[in-house]
Amino acid sequence: MNAELFKNSPSGKLIRATGGYGAFVPNPLPPKLDWDDALVSLVSNADIAVGTLSGLGETLPNPHLLIYPFIRREAVLSSRIEGTQSSLSDLLLFEATKVEKQRDVKEVQNYVHAMEYGLRRLDELPLSLRFIRELHGILMEGVRGEYATPGEFRQSQNWIGAPGAALNEATFVPPPVKEMQECLSHLEEFLHTKTRLPPLVQAALVHYQFETIHPFLDGNGRIGRLLSTLLLCQRNILSKPLLYFSAFLEKHRQEYYELLLKVSSTGAWREWIEFFLAAVAEQSGDAVSRARRLLELLRTYSQVVREKHLPPTAGGLVELIFMKPVLNTKTVQEFLKVSYPSAQNALSLLEDAGILIEITGRKRDKAYAANEVLKILDGEITPK
């Protein structure tokens, strides 16, 4: 780590660790921020964007129509930043059939489980160090990186750098264990302290602080992105978990890493907050656009069912495919609470109507995909 970059940082201090290497220890939150009309306007615009998304979530006839697929899209994108190759289709096919085509699809599914667990856990426990450890335990269970003590903060030094880089070649070295523990205590205190800072700015500060502390041997990026959404849900900025940041961060990955480093080296809080607010505004707009297209497609499919006078099982299946765009007969049977033949008949009717296609080519254990739903979830969207 280039110690000169962090020597005079207003965001923390450079210390000499026991092993003789330099490490950066961030100051407790919050930093001193210079507020002006431009920054207030950015916060306001982001608030409006996320408010539009949150309002849409409140009007959904069944919010799981969007929550289920949106969480899975985020799981794929967040995991992809860390080097996994699984697609949304891979994940959904695995969930439907348990056939693992990509070796790292289990990592993506763990992200889904961690997010779903976190959303439920918010009803019982505020965001805290215990909460974060629980999320990490789920995220890292039985996957690559399992050696990295799932659910436990690190007991040794880690560092950030090019793949295979040694400690003396690191771009950034987070706090040593003793200092890390102190930093985590300060972070938890900030999470529990009432502040007049806008919640979106709080989320930006927490994300930087968590990534800079880097308290786990693996999984820090994914946990940090999970925390951003969970924090906004806890602060009631999001009525439903429909806003995720990974698509924006993947698209601007280099700038993202550079800005985190710049806060540590020069105190560039303003630039980081502006970047985070831009992510909020863009991803809120993207989510609203995808949601509206999905709801429009749902109305179209429902109309097809009516015009073709399809039985109620086919109508019930239409709603399911928006939650689970890849599915099999067993999934339909369990969801609709019908016999296996009735479930298979409903799938065949929607296949005949052009809504589903069979994707395995097998005579038994077939799986079906709603390609138009997948295209809206997984493709590039230009807001109307």
C-alpha cells in the first residue's frame, strides 16, 4: 500500500501494524459534510426517485410479483461483481430443478437466502454487528470461501489488491484486528444513533465505512451491498425491497473502487455521496421501468387467458410465472395446490398460448421458461 496516499487523510489515520506494514483506520462516522444547494438538490432528486419506486411497491396487487424476481436479479449482479459467471436463468433453473449447470450458482442462491433472511430479521432485530454476522454465515455457507470463517469477523489481516497480490503489493490494507473491532463498534453505534442526516446519505456513509473496515476474510462486497438495501428498508425509505445497486456498481466498477479509495486518501466524501445518490436515482428509475413493463405484460397475459377461456389453473399460473419465470410441474402443483396432472395441463396450455417454452428438451422432469418476463428482468431497459 502506498503509505504516502493516506499520510494526511482527513478520513482516518495510517498506522504501522505489528508486522511492520501500513494499514488504514477510518474515523468514526459521521464526517463533517459541507452542505450547499447543489448537494441538497441531489439528495432531493434521489429522494423523489426512490419515493416513486416505493409508491409503486405500495400499489402492487401482490408485491411478491416483483420482490421475488428483483432479489434474484440483484443476487446475480452482486455476485458477478465478485467474479461468478452464473446468469439469472442459471439461478432460476437451479431453483426449479436443482440441476447445477454453473458451479457457482450456489453462491448466488446463498445471496438470495441472505437477503430474504435479512428482510425477515428486520422485524426482530435492528441492523447490528450480530445481524451482519448472521447474514455472512448464510452467504458463505458451503461455497467457495467457506474457509473464511462464515459468520465470524476476521482474526487475521486481509488486504485488497490485484488477484494473487501479496500484502506488500496491496492497493489498500484495512484496519488490523484490534482496530477493526473498535471501528465496528463505532459503526454499530452510528447505526443505532438518531441523526438528522438524510437516510440516503446515511446509507452512503455506512457503505463506505463497512467496505473500508473490510471485517470478513471474504464476502465484504456482497454484504456491503446487502446492507445498503436493508438499511433503506429499516429506515422506511423503501416500502418494499425493490431498489438494488449492483447493476450501477458493475457498470461503473472502476469509478466505484476509485471513489472508495479517494475518500480514504483525500476525504472525498462529497464525490462519493454524489456517486451513491446517482446510483439511487438511476436504479430507482430502472426498477420503476422494469416494474411497469412487467405489470403491463401481466395484464396482456391475463387477457390472453380470458380470450382463450383457459381454466382457473392457467390463470393462477400466469401470476406465478412473474415470481418464478423458470418453473416445473412440481412448483406449479405446490403453488396452486392442485394435482400433478392439473399442474402439467396448466403448463401445457400456457405453452400452447406462447407464454411459456419448454427449455430442457426432455420427456420427463421438464422445465418451462417465461422468456418475455426474463427479457424484462435481465435485459437493458431504457426508461420510457
